[in-house]
Amino acid sequence: MSPMLDIQCGPLLRYVSTDYTSPTAPVALYTLMIVVNDVKSDYTSRPRLEIAGINIDDSKVTILKAVAIHKERGLTFWRWNVGLTLIDQERRLAYTINGSQDELGFWVPAADQSMRIMFYSCNGISLSQ
């Protein structure tokens, strides 16, 4: 991963909504968030998300820059907004954060399918190491 990020939590994927009123095809909005330890991270540039499949062509990679949405106790919460047009088949979007080697991705439903979603909640973050 370059520049180096000390990710404490995430990436967390959130389905936000789908706009079915778009004239060409439904447009879905997702967000990805990470929580990063500031002291152990290199912020020479904002964290970047490289995502393939967003423009329907799986080989084309889109690069998105993160937005810092919150800072507290030496941690920064970074978020990316991922908007994409739904097509007639479901597809997998593959992504990396700062060029990591992790195999990350998520499935997006077809335009005529409903979003299948699962979530979890956890309490008890500990800042002591």
C-alpha cells in the first residue's frame, strides 16, 4: 500500500440509495469508509480508491479521492462516494485502497433486481494498544 495507511477499521461498505428516475438507467450510490490511525499513516496524498467495473467495462479503473469526514483522538474517518449506473446484469466491482494487494470487491445488483444487503453492528472500540 502506497502511501502507507494504518487502517483501524474498514473498509465499510454502505448502500445509500438508487435513483430510478434517471432518464437512461437507475443510478445507485454507495459509500466506502475507512478509519485510519493518523500517527502511523502517510498523508502525502489523500487516500485513493481504485475501482474497476464502475463504468461497466471491467478493465477500466476509476480513481476516486477520499474525503475526511471526521477526526477524533488521532483517527481520521475517510469516505468515498461511489455512484454507478445499473445495467441489465449484476456485476462485481473490484477495488483497492492506495494500491493495496488485498482482493476487495462487492456485488451490484442488475437494474431490475433489488439490493440484497446484510449488516452488522459492533460496540466497544478500544484505543489502547
